[in-house]
Amino acid sequence: MEGAQPPAPLTGIAHEADGTTVRLRPVTEPDLSIFRRFATEPGLIGLDWAGIRDAGAPARRFAADGWLGGDDGRLIV
């Protein structure tokens, strides 16, 4: 549509309960370094570690949809 404004970027979501606030925000490019580490460093995750994974996958996913896809997504606390 001509003259239509693009949607505002998602700045995050805040949930408040019992005097506590939890803020969730979309993944940003600086977050990708920790995702790469999660894929290759067993000590970082502990017992939930599922083995060495493709360290480039997080960057490809971020480039594709910013980790906010129609079927799934990721937010950062």
C-alpha cells in the first residue's frame, strides 16, 4: 500500500506480578555470540546439553526472521 507506515519494531514485553517485573525482548545481533557458545560448549548449559551443534545456525536463523517466526521464536529475558 502506498504511503503505509512499516510496523513499529517490537521493543519487548513486560509482565508484572507481585511487585516483580519480567521483561522479554527480541533477539539482537550481539546475542548471537552466546547462542554460538550454547551450540559448542557443554559446560555452559550443563545436563541439558545435547551435543555439538551447528554454531552458524543461530546467525542464519536471525538473518531469516530475527528469531520471530510464524511457528516458533525466541525472546531474551
